[in-house]
Amino acid sequence: MNLDTSGADPATVFAGLAEIVYDRENYEQIHAALCVAATILVPGCDRASMMVRRDGRYLTSAATDPVAASIDATERRLGQGPCVDAIDEETPHLEQDLAASGEWPDLARIVVDTTPVRAAIALRLKTADAKSGALNLFSDTVGGFDDRSVEQAVILAAFASVSLAARANAEEASTLRRGLEHGREIGKALGLVMATHGVDDDGAFAMLTRASQHTNTKIADLARRMIDQHHQQLQH
């Protein structure tokens, strides 16, 4: 089953992802679908990859094209870059202009000289061990990612985290599918908390957890309520 990109509104894409996860036992194929989804859902994203850490080694489990895969390979060789740092430092990274980057100068020089990529987002993927992978999004345009891009990337990373957690814990496909259906809402709620309170993803998750316990409400239900309230505020 391939991800259907025709009429690619977000609801259709996420529904397609849920079907792929439900039907596939090969998680590399699921990761490939998630990378394709990134180019559809995230404004400015021209290519994407997923890097995972297994037995202490970094591997690219999926990439939309050779350019994305080559950037991952360069990061592994140099031991620097947004993708590696997102895993090791457990923080998201956004670089809007690689040519002007002082954080990863060797990587930036190679990427700018040999590829069309000019901007990148890397979001860590949480599983049982809290830091086992990263979803890496690349834009061929300087400043190609905006606030909407980051919001959609956070949502998609929540989906990816659920799929990796299921792989690690050998969950049943039906359990994974239910988790994915909630993952989009939880991911968006985390993004709202991060933006509103100026905290990182760990802080946002801790706040959601405390609110869930205090109100005796499931996190998925609380996330859905937050999103509904946010939409109502935007309409006024």
C-alpha cells in the first residue's frame, strides 16, 4: 500500500498513514510513508529522512530521495548536524539558513556545496528509551520553514514516535492504530503548550500529564479539548 497523495489535505494524509501502519509489519515501509507525508503536510519541506539509533549506531531507516539520504550520511560521518543533535541532545533543531550556520560549519559547507538544501528541521522521536531517532525535514529555500511548518512537523513527529514505540515494544497493530489516531491531537496540543508557555517538549508533556492527572482526564481527551478551545479562540 502506497500513501495516496491525491487531494492531499491533512485529514486524508493522516488517515492514509493510519491505514499503512495498520497494514504493514515492515516498519521501514512505515517510516518511508512518514517521510513522504512530511513533504505533503509540512509547508516548505522538499525532502525528508528518518534517522534511528540501533545498538549505538545511527542508521537512515527511510528517505524520500538520495539527497536526503546523503545529508544523513554526511552527518553520521562528521558526527555533527541537526539530526544527530536532535537525538543526542534530545532537543528539536531549526536551521533556516545553512549557509550562515555557525553551529555545524563542516556539514553546512558540504550540504550547500553539493545539494540544493538550504534549511532544515530535526525533531527527535521519543520511544521507551526517550531518544532513539529523528525526523529530518529539508527545504531547498532559505527561510523555507514558517510557524505552520513547525506545527505540522511536531504533529508528524508524534505519529513517528508512536510507530517507533510500537516497534520497540512489539505492540499489536490495532493498538498502534489507536495510538496514531490520538498522536496527531497530542502532538498538536504539545505544540500549543510549547508555544504558549515557552517550554520544550519535555516540559510541555509534563504539563499535559499534570493537567491530565489533576482533572482525571485521559491525555488524548485533554489534547482534543485544548485543540477545540484553540480553534474557538481563533474564530473570535
